[in-house]
Amino acid sequence: MSETNSAGPGTSGTSGTSGRSGASGMSGMPPMPAWPRGEEDAPARPAERPRVVQIAVYLMYLGAALSAVSAIAVFGSRDRLANDAREMLRGQKQPLTPDKIDATVNTSLTLYVVFGVLAVALWILMAVMNGKGQPRARVVATVLAVANVFNTVLTGLSIVGLALLLTGTAAAVMLWLPAARPWFTTTRRLRV
């Protein structure tokens, strides 16, 4: 009575005659690992957010709070803005009427508030998206941190500006530390 195996990958079809062409292939080497076919084959995401990512997210929320304080604090510098408006109007050879100065100051205040609200929204968005492990958010947060450095160099340094610079830089660095890498390198899709 002869035994036969069902022919499968790497088997010869008969019992005891597998030779060198067994499960390890023709060369005697182990089989090559399969490429992940989907989300179920992807590396598992850590169960908890890494501590460095959590700290970076907290720093981003701090950045949002500092941006809000900066946008509100500009209302306390109305006199400085009025002096800047006078200098600008003189440079443009425009009349220095109180209405013109007030209009320029009000425009400046409006722009500060609009950019302040946008900055707060960006900080919060980056905190949420990086907290969820979105790789693109990590890249965007890093680009924004670099842009903040250039902005600070061009516009000058204030106390709040320095705090924002340090906060953004520290958060961006933490997102790229080796301990944070597993949080961002999985293929798990965003669940909102």
C-alpha cells in the first residue's frame, strides 16, 4: 500500500520523497516573508499612545493656549499699534487724521485676531491628528514648527513668541523620537 500526500506548495506529491524541494524551496533556504496584504497583516499599533507623543500633544494644546493669549494681548497694545500706524502713514505720505489712524489700528487688530484664531485652530488640529497617529499630521506639525522659527526670526522675539517657538520645536522633536515611531508607522486607518 503506497501513501500519497496531497500535492501542495513545495511537496512532491509522494510520501518520503520530498528531497530538497520541501517547504523551504529549491535552494534549501527558508521561504521569503509575504508582503502585508491588508490592515490585518500590518504591524500592530501600540495599545496606548507613547508617552513622548502624549507630551507632544499636551505641548500642542499649550501652544493653542499661548496663541489665544497672544491674540487677546494685542488689544492691550493699542497705543503701540497707533504709533506704528502713524509711522506707516507718514512713510506712505498719507494724512495723519484720527479717523485714518483708527482705521489702520482696527485693521491691524482684526488681522491679529483672525491669524490668532487660525493659529489656535491649527495647534488644536495638529494635537488631535498627531494624537491619533496620522503620519501626515506629524510632517505638517514639523513644517509648521520650522515656519514658526522663520517667522520668529523675521518678526522679532517676544516672551510669548519665545514660548511658542520652544513649545512648537519641542513638540515637533518629540514626534520624531524613536519611541514615537510605532505610533505613526502602522497602516491603521483614521477612525473619527
